[in-house]
Amino acid sequence: MLNQLPDLSPRQPFTFTATLPLVVTYLALAALAIFPNTFTLKLSLLPVIIWQAWRCAIGLDLAERLAQLLGIQSSQVLNFWNYLFVVRSPLLCQDRFS
């Protein structure tokens, strides 16, 4: 099973600046929710937000940052957090909206 997992070496470390585009567009969408008659603008921003969320989930190494925070030398022990984040996030959304 572990031999079939993809290589994690091209991933960037999980930092705030790496997630900043996602956070900014999410806050823009939240601000647009306050204003009336912005449904089409919010709908047009939705693919951008979904793309950025996918890029953060796939392209960022959550295990590396977690290993730094916990003081662990190697992030190999925590690699399952990368897969757990990608798999668990859509399942949480599905459970809330079902």
C-alpha cells in the first residue's frame, strides 16, 4: 500500500503565505455575501476558490509544517496527514450538506 502513494517531494511547505491567495478570495466572497445583487459575481468567483483550495490541498506539505511545530526531525512519520487532509475535507463537507 505505501509503495503506491505518490511522491511528496515537489510539495511546498505549508505556510500562511502559501495559503494567502485562498484566504483572500474566501474573504472577498464573504464580503460579497453582505452586499445585495452580487450573486453572479459570487458565482463567477466560485471556480477560482475551488481551484485554489485544490491547489492548497494537493500542493502543500502539511506534514512538514506539523513536524516543525511538534519538533520531529523527519516528516515521514506524519505523511498520512497530507492524505487525510485531502480525503477528509470533502467528506466533512458532504456530511454537513447531506
